Amino acid sequence: MRGPTAALILANRAFVDHDDPDCGLAAPAPSGGGLLTTLRPVIAPWDGGAGTTWIGAGRGPFDRHFVDAEGYETIETRGGPLRHRRLFFDDATWTSHYAFVSNGFFWPLLHLVRAPLHRLVPYYPAPATPSPEAWAGYERVNTAFAEAALQTSGQRTCWVHDYQLALVPALLRQGGFAGRVGFFLHTPFPDLDIALDAAGPEGAPAFRRFVKGILGADLAGFQTAADRDRFAAAAGRLGATATGDGLTFEGRRLLLGVHPVGIDPQDVEAALAGQADVPTQGPPLVAGLERCDFTKGIPERLAAVARGFRAGLQFRYEGVAAPTRLGVAAYEHLAQAIDAAARVAASTAGPGQSFRHTLAAHAWPDVVSLQRAASVIFTSSLGDGMNLVPLQGAIAQAGRPLEARGVLITGRDAGLAHCYSGFERDGLISVDPLDPDAMFRTLKDAVEGALPRISDRLIAAVRARDAQSWATKFLSDLEATPC
């Protein structure tokens, strides 16, 4: 029997962008991870009168060719038709919302879970205080999403996603939305004192608005218990009081939940179908895979690789960093830092060692193939909501004999390290990216075979905590909240 399904989903991005004017009315559904994959299991087919409605921004170059006068279209997905509405914004509004506020201010701020990274890491940007004009753009986008949801009458639930739309829950309440409102934060939530110091007196009001917006929900979900507790502390500064497993704010009760995101194992397995067996000859393969983001600790990892080469460790390094948030100024220093670290690592490689790092978006089957072939999957996030790459790697290697499997390394402040605490003997090792000695030692132990390999126990846990169980649990908790 199918579990609960989403009636109304609000996300900054559309389910799919129309990049081709001739792709037909049925847009191809994307795959390969992220929000779209995690939500796929709870999308109910649209039958013309009921099912899931997804509201997202229309940023594809040909999106307007496929929608009606109100922005609606029907998208064919693997699970059936999806009713989809696109909201269109002028470039100035979208730049204010997306580049200046969401990714220039909130993104670096929300990852400050343990340390003031903008003071400790040269390329990590300080959160840029939004100008009044930029903040007005952020508000306009959030207001447009809330109004679109209010126009979709009769919905029993509305599930709002992530920091770009944090004001929406409170706006829905102010607009009289009659159903239950859920909000899920895919990023971490920061340490309050570090965040307020980083935001400064001019940015603190925007951070407080962010928190107050989320307090309009019936259920707010977080990746880890630590994220939940840090949010509760921030809400307490606004006058919210703790009540059991939630908060009371302005006469309303808000449930706080811990809902770690999972992957879709079938996506990984489908990408491997028909691929050749993994070759076992040659030095161990160390793979680094992620988006090219300043939260991912890429220069720190490349420094550990270079140190490993200098120490004579025999391994091959293959790094793939997919471009992200192009045009956001905060990423300029990151590119320079990665290039400098990559040059050093490449120049250090000697006999029995090889180095390659590419800045490119790879096809999903190629990514999974690299995950399966790796002896070490080396991620090193300075902070992360979850980091799904090691989970994908565990499934990618499930078909290999235990003795041939690799090791998964994750940054200690990734949600993954917290949610899978206790699996250190199962091939999932956490390390502090800010500790160069620890990074080198962990890499050395991994390539020399001194660390536990991916176990059947870890693989079973990843399967059990998949995307469907995450989404189903969140919606079940949301539907159980008092209306």
C-alpha cells in the first residue's frame, strides 16, 4: 500500500527546466540525486482534479513555451503525470533573491555550525549583508510562492523546501492557508552566536526574519538533532518557548522533527546496469566527487592528496567537481583556491601516482561508475546538510566482494557523520577537514588498507533510510499535526 503523498510542493527550482524548444509537451524527468530524486516517491499522479502540484521558478530558456497563461503545465514523470506551475520573475528580482540573499548571505551563514569558517578558511566568503533592494527581491519571490500556494485552493498539506523560501510558512499563515504547512531545511542550521557575529548588526534582522518565517509552519524538519536544537535556540531568542517535541510561538504550536534525507538506491543500481566489472589492477583509486562549492572542503582535500604523494603513498586521484551557482560572486575565490591546490597536487605526483581534477558536470552513469571503482571515496565537507555522495557510493559498491570494497570518508560536520554515527567500523570514517594532519592520516590509512571497508550492515542501513522513507516519514508526521 502506498504511503502518504504530497498535495502541494513549493521549491525554489522547477521539477525540470525546458532547455530545448523542441522537446515536446512531455518534459523529460531528471535523475541522479538532489531534491527531485528525494521527492519522487511521494508525488501522486495528477488525474486532472487531484494529485501533486509542484510550484517552482521558471528559469529555463523555453519554459514559457510550454505553460498556459497562469504558468501551468503537465509533466510526464516516471511515476505518472505531475501538475506543475512555474512562477516567472524579472532578472533583477531573481538576482536579488537567488544570488545576493539566498546564496550570498544565507548559504555561507547557514553552514557555520561549529566555527567561523569565513575567518579560518581564506576562500570561504563572509555572509554578505543584503541591501534593502536585495532583501525586497527575496521578499517578492517568497510572497509570489505563498500567493501561488494560496491560489491552489483545497490543499490539505503544503510542503515548503529550503532556505530560499524560508519566509513562505509565515506568509501562508498570514494569508489564511487552511491546511497543514511543512518546512524542510536541506542545509544545516548554524550556531546562533557564530551566525549573529557573522551576520553583524546589519544582517541580523534578515536572519531573524528567516527564523520567524519558518516558525509559521506546523512541522519544521531538519537533517540532524543538532540542527534542530540550534534552530530551537535561535527561535528562543525571538520569544518561542519549548513544549515537548516542539515550540510555541505567538499562540501556535510548531513541531520540530529530525528527518535525515536519504537516496534512491534504485537510481544508483539502474545507472550501473550493463556496466563492466570493476578492474582491480593498479594503485588504489581515490575519488573526490561533489559540486564545486566552498562548503565542500575541496582545497583541503587536494592539500591532503599532495601531502600523500610527497609521503610516497601509491594511489591515483580522480576528482570531479560539478560547477554550481554560476555568476555568484562569492565563488570567485574558491575557483582560485582549487586551481592553486590542484596545481600543487599535480606537480607532486610521481611514479606510481597520478592526479586528475576536472571542473565539469559528468553524466550520472559515469559518476556512479567512478563511485563503484573507487578504493576510497574522499569527501571533506566543511559543513553540509547531509552529503549523499558516500551513501551513493555504498550502494554502488554493494555488488563487490567485501574484501574488494572501498572506504568512505566524510567531513565531521556533514549531516552524514552525525546521522550515521556508529558506523565507523563499517567503512564510514569522519575527519576534520580543518585538521591537515588528520586529513593526511585518514587518507594514508585508507589507501594502505588500514581502515574498515564498506560493510553489508552499512549498505542495509542506507537502503532502509532511503528517500522514500524520508519523505514518507515527513509527510506522515505533517499529517498527524493538529490542524
